[in-house]
Amino acid sequence: MCEQNKKALIAMSGGVDSSVAALLTKQAGYECVGCTMRLFHNEAVGEGESTCCSLDDVQDAKSVCLALGMPHYVFNFSEDFSEKIIKKFVDSYFAGATPNPCIDCNRYMKFEKLYERARILGCSHIVTGHYARIEKENGRYVLKKALDPAKDQSYVLYNLTPLQLEHTLFPLGGLSKAETRAIAGQNGFINSHKPDSQDICFVPNGDYAAVIERFSGRKAKPGNFIDENGNVLGRHKGVIHYTIGQRKGLGIASSAPLFVTKIDPAANTVTLTHGEGLFTDTVTVKDLNLSAVDSIPDPIRVEAKIRYRHTPAPATAVQTDEDTLVIKFDTPQRAVTKGQAAVLYIGDTVLGGGTIVG
């Protein structure tokens, strides 16, 4: 994509963030084209207030584009989204893992499918409303945290490559959410007070298990809750209903709180303890993307996040082979979960990351 033409494809969800990102990009002198990605049909996963891809969302995006004098397109990526995002989500839960579909959506939809569409349209950049920053350091484009730590989304963007970063703009990286809403209000955007979505877009009302069963056509098979010695404590509803560290919704009476510490799909058991085994200091990561460096052949000091809301913790990381990274935390971390991402930081720069496998 040629940078000289300064033409940008704006991913617009109908929300306030992407709308302000479009405005700021236009003000920066880019020729802007708005687009909304149709990622799934609500009937495939069930209706709910939190679902995206609704007609209202599309109309909100179109309204902002009209106000800004931008063309607006709707791209149907539902088939790819179903295969690469929803199917992986479903398969992971049946395998006892807990994935982060927002990371996969950014990787395969926004910065793969949309990147391809931008090339066709002759755009030099993709623009989204994410709260993160991109800077060029020593000839390499690197991902950095947003200036507002409360809104930083660099964790879910760690899979971006240096080439993708070179052709991506995050106009909101230096703003707070309050500043973004203020800009939207000042410019008369109809979505300036639209609430943020709190759930995964294709999971209405946060009911993961219902979506998994509906999409897969499989019913979760009940099995045994066991303790660390294999003693049966009761019956569970199926492994898709649980994740490591979970305490609520177990339905097991106990004098002290019980936590999920292991999920074994093969045996169809869920192990509960009073917290024993919930902390670990060593994490193994695969499916690596090291955007800021070529490799990590020697131990390096980092801060690492093992889930989106996790506070980065001091650790030492080393790459043990081409696609495997081992992270050793200074202090044990709670509820390390297979399927989640571990992301490495040096200061405010994202070094890279991968998927937790153990």
C-alpha cells in the first residue's frame, strides 16, 4: 500500500471510538473511506442486547460518515468470522481452554481481511478506534500502550506485524475516553453517549455456554467435580461452563471457597480446590508474534500480562525454540489459563506475545 496517497480505510462499528477516529483521520488530511464489517448473523448465535452487527450499528456508522462527507461500505466477512473466530472459540472451550476472541478478530479480520480490502481500494492505511499507539523506533514500527492506562488495548493487538503497524493508525492512543466523547459531542455525532459494549460481540448477555451449544450443535456432557486427590465432590454441567480460577456458579457446598484449578476434557472432570494450585510462576507460550524484535534467544527482563485485565507483572522471558516462549514470573501469578494470551512489555512497548499452552 502506497503511503504517499494518504487514503485511509476506517473500520467503523457504529460506536463513538471509531467515529472519532474517523474524524481525527480526516482532520489529519487523509482521504477517508468508512466501512462496517458484517461479522455474523444474530440468528446464528442468538439475539441479545450486546450483539454487534445490528442494523442500528450500521446506520450509526453511516450517519457519521454522511456528516463527515465520507463514503461508507458494508463488508460481509461472516463466513471467515464463523470459521476463524467463532469455531475456534467453541473448539477451545470444549478442549478445556479459555480463548480471547477479540485477539483473533483483530488478527484475522481487522488486520488481515480488512488489510486486503484496503489494498483493493488503494488505501495507504487502516484506521480503528483502538486505544494504543504506534511509533517508529530504529527503523521498525512498534506497538505501544495508550497514554490512558484505563483504556489501553495494546494487549489485544499484540499480533500485529511491523508491516501491519506501518500501515495502521490509532488516532485515539493519546486520548482518554472522556476526551473522545467530548469530541464526539462537539461534532454532533449521534453516538456520542452510546454505551460501550461489555461482552464479546457474538455472545448475547454473556451466556458463553448457550452460544457454544447453539453454534456447535453439541450439548455439554455433565461429569464429576473432583478434588486434587480424585475424590468426587459433585456433578458439573459440562466443561464449557468453567474456567480456571472460577469460584461462582459451582453449586458445591463447602466450608471455605472452592476454585476451579484444572479442567480435563478427556476425563470430563473439573478439579476444585480451596486455592491450592491456583498460582504458578512459569508459563509456556506458543504461536508467537514478536513484533518489536526478531527473536528472544537470551533471557530478557519484561513485564507480562496473562489476561486483558491483568496487571503486568515482572518476569524473565526466553525463547526456547522458533515458536515457544517460557516466562518465569518473579512471583507466582493467579489463574494462568490455557487459551489466553501472554503479552510481553518493556516499558510501554509491546515486545510480542503468544497463546498460553501451559
